[in-house]
Amino acid sequence: MTTQDDLQGLLSRMTLAEKIGQLNLLAAGEGLTTGAETSTPLAKRLDAGEVGAIFGTKSRASTRAMQERAIAGSRHAIPLFFAEDVIHGHRTIFPLNIAQACSWDMELIRACAAFSAEEASSEGLHQVYAPMIDISRDPRWGRVAESPGEDPHLASCIAEAMTRGLQENNGGRVSACLKHFVAYGATQSGRDYDNATMAWEDLLDIYLPPFEAGVKAGAEGVMASFNAVNKMPMHAHEPLIEGWLRRTAGFGGLVVSDYTGVKELVAHGLGSAEMVVARALHAGIDMDMVGEDYLRHLPGLAEHGLDAPETGLFISAETIRGLIDRACLRVLAFKAQQGLFEDPFKGMDPLAPTPNRQAGRALARKAAAGSCVLLKNNHLLPLKPGQKVALIGPLGSDRANMLGTWSVSGDARDVVSLEDALKAHDWASLKTAVGANLVREKWLVDRLNVHGVTVEPDPRDEAALLREAREVAEAADVVILALGEAKEQAGESSSVLCPDLPEPQRRLVAELAAGCTPVVGVIFAGRPLALGKVPEQVDALIYAWHGGVAGPEGVADILTGAAEPTGRLAVTLPVHPGETPLSYAAEPTGRPFPGHFQKFLTGWLDLEDGAARAAYPFGYGLSYGNVEYSAPMADVPGGGEAGMAEISVDITNTSERAVTETVQLYLSDPEARITRPGRLLKDFRRVPVAPGETRRVTFEITAEMLSYHVAPSLAEAQKVWDPGRIIVHTGPDSRATKSVEITWGA
């Protein structure tokens, strides 16, 4: 076992160039190509001992070859560590993160992360860039697909579950790297890479809690985000990285830059390449990903220091050398933590067995079904055997888009389409039609096919597609409409101006809704879409997201009743694409919305009355059964900092089907020191309830749950709580709640 003393001794024997080399994090790129004698740029770096870690390897053989070359190129035989983007699965692709968040099932999320870790570690990977825990409240931002949704409490639970799944897996563990630190999802105008400006209270109470939860769960890595927060780019944000993350949250692991994130500080306007390298290192960025600016500029900075009066910076050469030592020691400690000094080739044995892919697929199918959210059901679902089924829509036979964004090691050939999944069931007939193209603009099709062809429009005109769809629908007992987005319509660099269902698909829904055949809508997407009139036009509606390798099979399980719908929205669905950003946890105004448009009260002039109440709120989701809630009952033995209260609610299954109900608890503080959200999720329980059964669900409320930050600045932030009235809400979602008022003593 490599000790801290061993690492200090190793550091003392290393040259400055060797230390700086350990801070260089490169992409595998062209790798070593055909042999040990090749001279690719990466090979030259390995031979010179100028690489600390590599990401993006695709096989045990390539990983082992790079490790051998790195050890041979190091005077001290220092091994590399290997990393990869394992966002929602490695070889086995699970539902998108936003989809998994809609399961509200922490054990399921942990299990998916654990299997991902097993697959990744079996290919010689030591770190994965996950979990992605950016709170997102703007559907325009493409990376909401990777996020845990809009709520800090739910996101914190997910951060803990994924971190433990990745790092505590006995079958093969990897190191979790929390990303993106921080407020990357608060981007202005929904544009990727843009900056975030907000009250410090919002940063502390909305965007930082998931990172605190991940750190408490033992996460060993953190990745900085591309954006600036309150005017300071995160790759130079010493108060948040060395300050909040390390000193306040107690993080002791490795901080890595995002792809060329250090270099991009120049474009942010923070100075020359030399200046921004000094600022990033001082801020606590331990490794420079891809840009190699540390490699270029740290030797000169270590000799001369930085004197930049134009930016008010002076850092001595001695200080720079100390910061290099600090970062290098963190890199070495991370490698020791992974056991790489004892076994640098772990996971690289070409004869070692691979994880059971069938078990992974079964888990992926369960996760896909658990992530589906049933939004509407007019007694149409589950479907009955022997019906004549029409499967219509651009995604009915699709496999390429089902994996979703950031499925870098997945293979779409492993996907069973919804058409093929439904063929396995007992229908009188199953007929298909395209009905509409995903998008109509050729220039948009070209953009969506940037990483390979996933969108191939039907060349027929829209009238012909609609005519065929109508004919197929009229001959069926039920229509399943497979609608939504292509995989590249969500994810990184896929921000959109108008997050709604594309126009050709809306026209298809309207056309079929005008007929006599009942319609089930299934939405495959990577973001919360404004659905317009679709919910009132169809008879049943499922939000299925991009469900991964077994996504369509999970949908088929929900449609046929083989699985019960248990998903609940982790994000609010906008009524209109312009209604962004939005969250259930909106703060009250002095002129609150009365439920209909009224001049001089807050609201939208061009949103018809009643539309806001028709929206699908955070926490919403239906089951095939029916559960009724009692009013909450309160027991408040005492307040104060050490006090607690118990809130109980009875739930009764009044149907003939067993259900799993997600009982949610929200708190409101109507008399606070600053403006507070109208309500906030503080706890939830997933409770199985048999037909006719009544179960009592009890929550405990503590002063910590009532606490919030008051922060004139980050340095002056204080966490406080207020004695007095507290309103407790319980129910099946953030809107349909019953409440009780309690008094919390001082």
C-alpha cells in the first residue's frame, strides 16, 4: 500500500518537468496506432513522461499498450490513470440521466451506476466523468438531458446514489468525478457554455447541494465547468474551488479541467495564456485536459513567476512551484488511491471475463420502464391482447436515436426498436407508418447527423405521409404514436430556441386525433418539451425520454402492463416553449398570478387562461391504479435547533392494481428573512400499496430542513432558520398537495 510518506518521497525525487507532466490530461486520439515504435504525438508525450492520465481509450489492448509505454517513459515508473465519459452507461447504455431521475428510485439508479462501473473497470478505466449533477431549469439547454432535473434535494439524492454505485461496487469500481462544478445548468438564454449570474443564496441553496452530497458520499474527483459564475470563470474561481469545495465541503480529491477549459480562460478575457495558467493552477485546477497549456507555460512561470499589473496579479516563482507540488501530489495520491502503484494493469488482462451483458440489459430494461412517466390515461392503457395496433411516427422503428446523447461506447445495433419490441406481443395485427419526419429542414438534418447518420428523412411530401398514416390508423383498434427528438437534438452544444415538439409531428397528432381510433402518444426526447395541444388530443400519453439500449422494450412493457408505470417528472414540462426557465419552486412576487390573466399582476399576456393549470408539474406521474391521500397530520413535540416534528399521511389504494406511490413532502416558509421559494421538496418515499390497502407514511422534519442561506457575499454567507409558521405539503406531486400548518419554536 502506497503511503503519504511514500508519495512525499516520490515527489521530492521528481524534477520540475516530471511534476508538470503529471498534470497533463490527454485524449487517447490516435493512440499508439500500429506498434510500440510508432511516433504519434501521444506516443512522444508518453516516452517523455509528459502525461499523467488519458481519457477515451476503447479497448483493454490499447489501454495496456499506453500504460506500458508510460511506465517505460517515466524514471520513477509512474503509471497513468485512464478515464472516460460514462454518463449513463458504458457498453450497456441506460436511460438518460434526466430519465433515470424520473424514476425517483435511488436503488435502481445506484444499480445502473454499479453496472456501468463494472463494465468500465473491466476495460482498464479508473475514473469516469460522472455523475453529472447540474441543476437545470431551462429546457432550452441541451445538457438538461444529462442532468438530474430541477430540484436540489432530488439531485442530491441522485448524486449520492450514483457516487456510491460507481465507487462501492464489489464487482468492479471506478472513481466518480462530479461535474460540472458549478452552475453550468444556470446558463443565460439556455445557450451552452454561457455564463451564470445569480444571488449567492441561489448558488448555495440550489446549485451547490448536489456537489456537497457527492462529496459526502466519497466522490474522488470533480470537474470544473466551462461557465463563469458571478463574473469569474470557474476554471479560475479560487473562492469556489479551493474555498467552498475544499475548505467548506471538505473535498480532498482531484480537480480536473474540462476539455480545453484552462485555455478558454483567454477567450473569457482573463489575460494571456501564461496568465490564465497561473490563475487556473492557483484556483485549484490540478490537471489540464487536452489544451497542454500547463505543459507549455508552467516551466517559465516556475522560473520567473507572474507579474501582471494589468490584471492586478502577482504570483512569485516560489509560489508557483509550491502550487505545482500541490497539484502533482494530488495526482499521485489519486493514483495511489486507485491502487495503481501496486497494480498499474488492473482491468487490462485480455483473458479476464467481461460483465454479464444479459444481466445489464435486463437492468436497463427495468430502468427504462421505471423512467417512463405516464402523463394521461383515459382508461386506454394497458393495451389488451388481440387488438389491431397501428404504430405510427418517425421513431417507431428507430434504433439509432434511442441511446440518447453521450452514449460514447454504446452501439445502436444493440437496440430493439419499439416496432420489434411490440411484435413480441399477442396482437391481432401490427401495422406501421412513418406519418411525419422528425424535422423538415435540410440544414437541421445535416446538423443532427454530425456524429453519423441518425436522421434519414422520408423523401415523400407531408401530404403523402399523413395520408398513409390515416389509412393505417383507420384500420386499427388503437394507434401508438412514437414522437419526439433525435439524439443530437439534446446534449452538449444542442441548445434550442424553441423546446417544443416539431411542427410536422404536431400536425400528425392533430390529423390522427380527428379520427375515431384512440391514440397513445409516446414521447422519446432528451429534454422537457412543450407539447402544446398534444395532451388534450391524445387518449393516453407517456413521456419515455431516450431510454437507452432497452428503452423501447421498457416502453412496450408499460404499454402492455408487463410493468407498472411508477415514474414521476424530475422537471416541469413547459406549457409553451417561451415559458423558460421555469421551476415548481418559483419565488412569490408582490403581484402573484391569480390563475388567469389579469392586468398588472404577473403572468403572460399571450398564454390563454387555464393553460398554466394544465401543465405537468414537477413530481407528476400517473399509475394504472389509484391512490387517495388523507390530509397530513402533525406532531410537533418541540422546535429549536435540535427539535423535530413528525408529519404523517395515510394513502389508500382504491383500485384493483398494486401500485408504487411516490409520496412527496414539501415545505413553505411564509415569513422569512429573504424571499424564499413558494415550496421546496424536502423528502419523499416510494411506497408499495396493495389493492384496497391503506398505509401510513411518516416524515421527520428537522431544523436543518428549514435552513437556508443569507449571503451578501460568498465569504459572508450564513445558514439560518426562522422560528414561527411553517406550512407542510404532502401529495403525489408538487401541485396536488394537502397542507398543514405547524409552529416551529425558537
